[in-house]
Amino acid sequence: MKRKRGWLLYPLVIGVLLFSAVPAYADIPTMPHAFYGTVTIGGSDAAVGTVVTAKVGGVQYGSFTTTVAGQYGGSGAFDAKLTVSGDIATGATIAFYINGVDTTQTYAFSTGAVTELNLTAGATSDTTPPSVTITALTPDPTDDNTPTFTGTATDTESNISSVEYKVDTGSWTAATAGDGAFDSTSEGYTFTTTALADGAHTVYVRATDAASNTTAEANYASDSFTVATTGAPSVSSTSPATDAAGVAVNTTVSVTFSEAMDASTITTSSFTLSNGGSVSGTVSYDSGTYTATFTPGASLAYNTTYTATLSTAITDAAGNPLAAEYPWSFTTVQTVIPGDANGDGEVNALDITKVERIVAALDAETSGADANQDGSVNALDITKVERIIAGLD
């Protein structure tokens, strides 16, 4: 009989064990409540990039960014939806927001449910347009006639919905979101221009947010740059010309290039003048005429051959150097012309002023200033120059 009572206890023991195992399954996660439907703002379909959020007790439990205008999520079994999930009690009130604006629409949370809920909000109070920045093109000038640009568009309230650019006075063209979609308040962007002609250009960028605010013209991001794809620059002309003779001793030496040059590469080291020895002087560059000028520090010698040389250190605005060193020569006037005080090869009123300045010790004496050839420059030479100009001597 005792053995029989022991067997009767087994079902009780098994029941206790089963009951004690139940808590292991008590923390099963709550199934989310999924939503989809239309979304409108001020009576119009909400733009792509509109953000729909769900909150319970002021805490966000779900978010969805639209990829189709006027629609969040889809009804299909495999369509994306706004899922509301977390430690939420059944029957808790879910509040819905469009771009942060309370729709005043609510729904009771139901675990595992799928609900079509069409959401609408009044016209947004966001009237602030996005700000835009652009990264300056480097190098500039560039030999790439289809340059690529990047930058950032930022909004304080609504998501960025698009970024556009234009070159010079061209039409606006859509840029591409850096992460593939314009759907947040701060977005990187990129774009590559169509083929541009050589020369100076300016690119402008603007952005539009989900509230339809667009960057004002005064606040466009912009970058000015130069395209130069012509290869090695060349010499168009020189002054004096190659092998010129009878050149005035007070001449400057200049060269005009075929295109815009990098002024910083045109120096007294890369543009030189020599007559067997180096001639000192200064160098300047006129960007408007593409002309570089060597100005000797003093008058050149008479009846002397000089050679001007451009080295390959000289480059165009895009960094392309001269294909080869470029030398040319010329010869100065053979003799001193009495009365040609400034050495320009002729006697005229300018020489009167030059002699007056020499007499007043304002300028250094020149060979031609001794107009009467008496071995000194004085007031008599002023009179002599005047007589030469008048055709009396």
C-alpha cells in the first residue's frame, strides 16, 4: 500500500515542475502595430522626404520617411510601413506627427495589428529656407572641363527635399544626395557639370525643404573657378620683334601669350634679358591682354644685340608650362642721336623735359642729352633740342 501512495504523488510533482517553468516564457516581446496610408499637408500631398512619427506619452516609438508623394507605407504584405513598437501597453494612445507637426490624430495601440490611417496636417508654419554651403573647387584653375562639386544643405525645421545647381546663367539642374536620398534636415550633395568652355565660370547652388521653402538668391552658395584645357601655352607676339634692328635704348621688352597665364610664374628668373651678361630689371603681367613686360633698370647700350628668354617655368592658368624655352633677339640703335635725351630714337618735346630734369639733377645724364656735343649737359642743350625740333639745326 505504501508503494501505491508514492506513485500517486508523481502527477503532482510533474504539475509543479511545469508550472515553475512558465515564467521563462513570460517576457515575449510585444508585436508592433503597423500603419500605412495617405499623408497630406495643407490639403496637398506631402512631398517625398516627409517624416511621419508616432509617439506614446511624448516618447517616439516609430518613424517613417516617405518615398512617394502623399503616401507613407503601403498595404501590401511586403510593403514598408510605419511600425510602432516597444514597451507599450495595449490600448495606449498613439499620437502622429508630420514633419514634427502634431496632426491631432490618435489611435489605440494593438499588438500585431496592421491599420490603414490617413494622416493630415495643416500648412506648416516653417517659413525659413535652407542654408547651403559649397566646397571650393581645387585645383583652380582646373584642366577638367566637367568638374565635380560637393557641399551641404541644412534646415532648422523641415527635411531637405531637393538641391539644385546652375552654371553661370544656365538653367537649374538637380544635384544628387550624398547618401542617396534627400530625407533629413542636413544633407550632403554632389553634382558634376556638363562640359564647360575654357574660361571663367561661376556655379550657384540652392536647396528646397519639405515645407517648400527655397534658398533666396542672395544666399545661394557659389564658387567661381577657371577651366583651362588648351594644353601648352604659346607666344603670340613679341616687342621688339625677333631680329628687330635700330631699337631705342629706352625700350621695354614684352611678350603676349595665347591664353591666360599664371602671373606668379612670370618673374625675373623665368623672363630674362641678356647681352652676354644679365640685364637687371623688373617684370609685370597684364591679365587683361595676357602680356608680360620686362622693364630694364637703365637704358640699354647702343648698337648692341640683346636676347630675351622665356623659360619653361612659365605656365598658363591651368598649370601647363611652355612646351620649350623661347628666346628671341634684337639690336639697339647704332649711334647716339644728339638731342635724343630719353633714348627713344627721335628728338621731340619729351627730350626737352628730359634735359631739364638732368640739368636739375633729377635724372641721370644720358649720351643723347648732350645735344650740342660740348661734353656737358646744361641749359645750352635745352636750346639745342628746341632748335632741332623746330628744324633750325
